[in-house]
Amino acid sequence: MIDPAKIEQVAKQIGENMPQGIKSLADTMESKTKQVIQNKLSQMDFVSREEFDVQSQVLLRTREKLAQLEQRVAELEEKLVEK
């Protein structure tokens, strides 16, 4: 998932870049922004990097097996044609 420290950093940057007249609202804006970002991210369907890496390896092995099976089918078809 996304690092909560990164969310806090983004929210803080938004608050710091507000005009001077609105600086008094920065704390409220920061917490509200952080809350909105966290809510929206929690609604998204993310997978962890670890799960992504595992599934990538599964896909790689599946592709290798498919290539082997395709080659085997081609060999068997060739034998049928020869007969």
C-alpha cells in the first residue's frame, strides 16, 4: 500500500503552499486533505509489491510452460502429418 508518511508529506506541502491569509486554516486543510486521500486510496483495489512479484513469477512460469506445450503440440502434429 502507499506509505502513510508520503500521504502526510503531500498533505503538509499543500498546507505550506497556501497564501498567508489562509495559513490559519492550514492545519484543518492538512488533516482534511490527508483524510480524503486516505479514504480514496482505501477504496482503490491495490495489491502489495510482494503479491505483485509473486504473481509476476507465476505468470513467467505459466508462459514458459505454455511455450513448452506449444512446442510439444507442434511436434505431435508433425508426427501425425508424417504418418
